[in-house]
Amino acid sequence: MTALAPSEAYRRWAPTYDDENAFSTLERELVERLSPSPRGLRLLDVGCGTGRRLAGTGAVHAVGIEPCGEMLAAGRRLRAFGPEVLLVPGDARALPVHDRAFDLVWCRLMIGHVPDCRAVYRELGRVAAAGGRVVVTDFHPAAAAAGHRRTFRDGGEELEVEHHVHSAQAQIAAAMDAGLRLLAWADAAVGPSIQAYYERAGRRDAYRRDHGKPVVLGLAFVRDA
């Protein structure tokens, strides 16, 4: 299977991207553990896709940055965002927002799409306010080492998205260089909360094989004054 560049992959994935799957469910659960509530905060979602995680957060101001125009268009078509939500085209390595502008910054499942995570962390550190939190999730390096791949379905075809493996240690070092201090490191593993996805796909044997294996890496940081 030839991996597609993220720009092409997400263009093709956009129409069905909002459909939850086992991977996205585990990631959502992990962010709920690592992230403070966005309610009343200034929230930035870097690599927001369709903006699906920005709806109904209670944030006083919520900005989503996404390089794929088709993803942003799909998000606007699928839901009516409140006036507090702004979706903006942009690159995670050069965010089109001011310094120290956000109390909470999410970077969810996108950092593996860039070959050098340091460039992204420099921007995450730049835009986080003093005392602000930064939460980063990624496809777990252990899952990649075990041969798992980031894939999606386009019609009846299974397609792979290009992915660069960044170890937790490399990400923490990059975050420190960007002025961010590690608060928490957690993994999300295959377990009961996603068993139904395996069963609906007729993959009970795969569930038993994968049970307990980490799939999503989560890191939470704070921007010190």
C-alpha cells in the first residue's frame, strides 16, 4: 500500500472524516483525561480537520487551523458553528495567529504528518499564553513499530496516510526547547471502549490480539511565565 501525502489523503477523506472510528475514539478519551475543560478559555486547535472538536466546547474564542481546504469546507457544510468559532487555513509550522494568544492549545493527531516536530513545537510554544496548556496527541510509536499504519477508507478502498514517527522523548525535548514544561504523559490502549468497532467489522480475533496495546500517545505541557 502506497502512503498518500497528507494533502492528498485529507482531501479524499474530507467527506467522511467526521465519522468516528476506534482510533479517533481512543484519542478523544485521552484528550478528555489530559486537557482542562475549554469552557471560558481561548482555545486553538492546530490541525483541526473539519473543526469537529471545536463545536460545543464552551470556549470564549475557538480557532481551528487546517491546511486542507476540503476539510474546512466539509466542516462548515456539516455543522453550524457558533460565532465564537473561527476556522482558518494555515500551516502548523507557521501559525497565522498572534504570540501568547491562547489559554489552551490542542495539536491532535497531526504532528506525525510533518517530518520535523521541532518546527511545530516552536509554534505551539509561541502561541500559548503564560500558564497556558498545550495538549499533543500522536499515533503511538509502539503501534507504528508493530506494523500498524494510519489508514482510512475512501469508498471500498483502504488508503494509508504518510506518517513520520516521533518518539515521546523527541517531542518532549522539542517542547522544552519551545518553552513548554511537561505535565503528563499518557497512552491510550485498545480496550473495551472500542471493542464494538472490532466486532462490527468482524475482527474479534484482531481485538483479542490488539487488546492492551498502546495506539495513541498523549502529552500535556504548560507554558511557564
